[in-house]
Amino acid sequence: MGKAKRASAKATRILTPRSAKKDPWSVEQLTTNPKSKLVNTDLAALFADPQAWAVLDDTEKDELKSLLPAHIAYNDDGSIPQNFLRYDNDWRDGVRQYQNDLEQGRYDPEWQRQAAEAMEERAAGTFDSYKEEHFEEWWGQKQKLSYNVLAGDSTKMKLEDLVRGGIFRVGDVWSFARAFGRGKGKDGRVLVEKDVTVVEIADGTLTFSIPPGEHKFSSQNNGEDIPTAPMIGPQGLSTKILEVDGRITNPPNGNAWKDFRCKRDNQDMGSLFEIRQDYHEKQHAR
């Protein structure tokens, strides 16, 4: 996802009007201001527009392609395939994270300076104790399990087991992404994405806040988030998300454990499927 976010940021800088004026449409304002017009623009759709690729020169195209995953099968003319730009989860998540970082002020020059200083301190070992306290005991170095791994006995574990085991915290963000083959979207496909936040933990259940309508993430400009009832499993949360989004009715069966990824303090902790599998192995290794 990191490469996808960098590519998104680069593409955004290239595709914005080249103007030195301090106006809302200047490159500086668009790419650094938390109130940038790009925060609520559908950048994935913008990049998927063939005209966006056509305005780039060869050097810009090569630079953007160098930031994208190596597995992409480019079109005969060298352009990026529509299936990737519209439906690749890592790409869309990178675009979404770029917009979120932009809205949170993380591209402000002063914030960037402070972040660079923090990275130097982390390299010197300043943050090692924090990492050990919050991640090393359980998450290790964010080792991820293969999506091809069989769930096995871990399927007997319920969300309640993980909640009571202290795996989740208030403030954790669960990123939902699922593509559907039928709907009102372009090419007959609909991609539903939501970043939902854990707002309460009680009695083995989790309560979330969901961005309204088709919005992917929470924002004051998008309106009030919608609270859920206490959830006992990811399938119920998936159903509620689709209800709020409103584009999909009678969805086909799926594995909701694989439709969510959990993040804490901008750290990707893996899919719920991976988390459950890892927790199961940890419990049985004792």
C-alpha cells in the first residue's frame, strides 16, 4: 500500500494545474492544504480516466509506473489497465490513505519537517520501547499470513474470543473493501469501501461508527457517522456497511473475515482472517 500511496501522491502533483498563484487550485494548495479540493474528489475515478494518462509526458509516465507494483500487466500502449485503477484494493487504499493524510495535515511542510525528525529519532532507538509495548508482544514485526492459508480450527474462534482476549482497542480502524459483480457502477461492477472505527468495547462486542452514504472515510464534510449496534461478528458489520452504502441489495455470500483489514495508529495489523489465525496459533503454542 505504501508504494500505491506514493504513486497516488505523485500522480496528483502531476495532474494538478501548474500555477504559482496562491489560490485553491495551485499545486501547493492542492497537495499540502488540509482543506484541499482533492480531499473529497474521487481520485480513483480521476486517475482511471484515459485523459489523465494522455496529459503526461513519457518521463512522468515512467516515473509513475516505477512506483506501482511489478505484477501489473500494462496495456499494449503502455498505459495502466482499467481493472487495476478501478478495482485493485491496494491502489484504492493507497489513494484513500493519501486523501486522509492530506486532510489530517500530514503534507503540510512543517508537519513533514517534524516527521523527518521523528524518523531520525526512531532510527536512533527513541521509539523502540513504544514499539515493543504496543506491537512486539502480539504483532511482532507485522508478519502477515498468506491469504491461501487454510483457516482450520481457527474458524471455531468467534470475534468475541478476540475481543475478550484484548486484541482490539477503541480507535482501531477496520477498512472494508469488497467488489460486487452487479450494480449501478461503471462496467457493471461496484466496489464498496468503508473505514469504520471502533468506538466502544463491551461484553465481548464491538460498536463502530460508519461513514454515511457511499463515503469511504469519516469527514466533517461528509456528515455525521452512523453508529452501529454492538457487533458480535464481522458478517453483521459487513451487512450494516452495505445497508449504509445503499448500492448493493441481496449480496452474495462471502467471507467477511477477509473483507476487513485492521489498522491502529496507521499501522496495518492484517486482515481479520489473519488476525484470527495468528491469535489461534498463539493460544495453542502456549
